[in-house]
Amino acid sequence: MKATGVVRRIDDLGRVVIPKEIRKTLRIKEGDPLEIFTDKDGGIILKKYSPIGELTEFASGYAETLSKTTGHIAFITDKDSIIAVSGGPKKEYLEQNVSDELEQLMEDKEVYTSKDNSDVAMPITKNGKDDKKTNGQVVYPIISNGDTIGTVILLSKDANTKMNDVENKLAQSAATFLGSQMEI
């Protein structure tokens, strides 16, 4: 655990204010759920809660199936980071923060297909902003109880491949299924 040097008092309702700088750094927005942990030394740990993070093992299996079925690289993200990768370099992508563009797409609950958007793939991670590829790409939001909780992404391994209705439907099916698993 790393000390921040910030000290806050608990108010009469038991609330503690998390400083704006820390919320910004950890990408915590108003209304975001936080999970509370305690350690054996009496410490309290707050962690941003990821509903789809509960399905990481399941999401990995689903990404593997999508990749084998389509021959494309398959990603599954929560709202903040990539939680599953199959068919591509896991070290490069797994647990990386999602790009601002992808975050905005999730917020807008939009579907993205590169062939409909000037053939340029959307950057997936924050580190990938400068290397927009011309690969075919489909991004579909995972929606549960009306809220976007992540995305399913298919990225072609070949720059000349264009995504079609089959890839769109597969990404849609995966996103709908994963969203429905969170509602159970």
C-alpha cells in the first residue's frame, strides 16, 4: 500500500471525501461503485468495482471461442481495462487501460465498425493512440441493466480484411450474452 499524505476526517454520517486528484488518477467518477476491503492490520482498501471483472475467467473463455471462430483477435473489456485477449499478444493488451475514444464509445453506448468509419481502427488502449491501424474492427458495448459495463472487440489480423455483418452479429451476441450474465 502506498501512502498519499492525504488525511481526511469522517463526517457525522460516516462519509470520507476522496480527493479529486486521486479520483482523477484512478478514473473514479460520481456514481461509480467502490468495493471495500479490510486487511489484517486494520486498514481499509477501496477498489473500483468492475461488475464484468467477476466474469474474467468466463470472459477469457468467450474471447478464446470468438477468436477461434472468426480468426480475429478478440478482446473483452470492462469500463477501465482489457480483461481478456485471445488470438493476439496478451502481454501487449491484457490489463491495459482503455483509450479515451473507447471510453467515450462506451459512455455513448455506440457500436463501432471500422469499415463504416473511414477504415481506421479505433485505438483500444491508452498506449495505442499513436498507432491507429487500418485493420478491420468491430466494437460492441456490453450493456447490463441499462448501463455499459464493457465492450467486446474483434480486430482483424490482416490490414486488408473488412468486417462484415457476421462479425457484427458475433460481437453483438457475445456482448448481449455477457451483459445478460451480469443480470442473473
